[in-house]
Amino acid sequence: MTRGRLLLVDDDAPFRERLGVSMSRRGWDTRTAGSVVDAKEMVRQFLPAFVLVDLRIGQENGLELVAWLKDARPDARVVVLTGYGSIATALEAVKSGASDYLTKPADADQVEAAFEGRKIQTDSVTPSLDRVEWEHLQRVLSDCGGNVSQAARVLAIDRRSLQRKLARFPPPR
């Protein structure tokens, strides 16, 4: 007997597959998808009751998939997972229809707890402002395809200032 049908949607294949194996060992009937297109097809065929969606799936926005899921499977419990955790994205995820929000690296215990509607204690520490700034700069740079000049324009800062900030090692968590 399974605990439920679970679909994991993340473009990070090693993480997705490792988490999929872990959830299967815990009794979940688990499937995985690496893109929004694959996820939609899997939802139509597999009819999952639980879906874990990465906030950023390649160049696609996972929140658009969350909104689609709430129309396609209104009874499904959807949890959003992201490496770029912030209050703003958590609120946006809940507004899109997610029942919970987790930040990477999340383990099987945290995912299971989120689907069951309970919280577990983590050893996480609130990151410093320097760390949050560095992660934000990395995300914007990634969104700009590695183009420092374009990222500087998006951030409304001087390109050389951005280069200096990017050259620093990541601040400790």
C-alpha cells in the first residue's frame, strides 16, 4: 500500500532522482519530471495527489505550473521548492495555490512533513544580509545568462561595482 501518488518536478536531475528514490523507499508511488511540459503530461497520465515543484525549472517559472496544477488537479497538495528562498517568493507561491514552501536543500523528511501539513525543526540559520545580497546577485546574473553588463542594468548598479561584488567569495551562511 502506498502513501500516495507523488510527482517531483525539478530540473536538477541528480537531486530529483535522489529525492525520488528516497520518497519511494518511504512508501510513496513516485514519478519525476524535469520540465513543465513533462510535468503536465505526467499529471494527465499519473494523476498525482501530491506534487513538489521547483520555483525555477530551467528557464521556466514553477509558479505558472502551480497555477495550472490547481486548475488541472484542484485536490492535489502542491509544495514549492526553491534555492532562492525569500518572503516575497513564499507569498507568491501560496497565492499561486501552493500549500507549503520549502527552501533547498530540502530532504525527504522535510518534503514528507510539508505534504502531511506538519513542520519539523531544522538546524537552519537565518542568512546574513551579505549572503542574501550575494545570492540575489548570483540569481540575477543567472537570469541574464551570465551577462554582467545586462545584470548591472537590471540591478541598476555600475558594472564594475557588480564585478567587484561577484568576485568576492560567498559570505558564510
